[in-house]
Amino acid sequence: MSSTSQPAPAEDDELETAVDQALAACDGDMRATIRALIIANQYLESEVTDLMKAVSHAYARGRFQTYSG
């Protein structure tokens, strides 16, 4: 039994579609596709870092209110 789970077939189809779309956006150039994905990932990582800092700062100052339903 493998320790990693396999994606469901529908998820796999969605992933393959996303891969095809990324390659098509870069005219089939794999290096350009990888470069674009790395740049997008770096941007998202910086956004997450900024949001985590903002939430931490707001929480420390009592400006962050939790939703309790």
C-alpha cells in the first residue's frame, strides 16, 4: 500500500486540462511554461507571506475578529 494518495480520476482530468492550458498559453514551449509557473508561484508565495503578516499584525492589535457563526 502506498503512503501517498492518488488523485481521483476527475481531479486527474482537471490537472491534465490545466497542464494543456499552461502549455498552450506558452505556445508549447516547456521552458517558458515552467518559467511562467515558477513566477506565478513566487508571486502567490509573496502574497501569502504579506497576508500572514497583515493578519498577525491585526490580530496582535485586536483588530482581527473571528467569525463564530
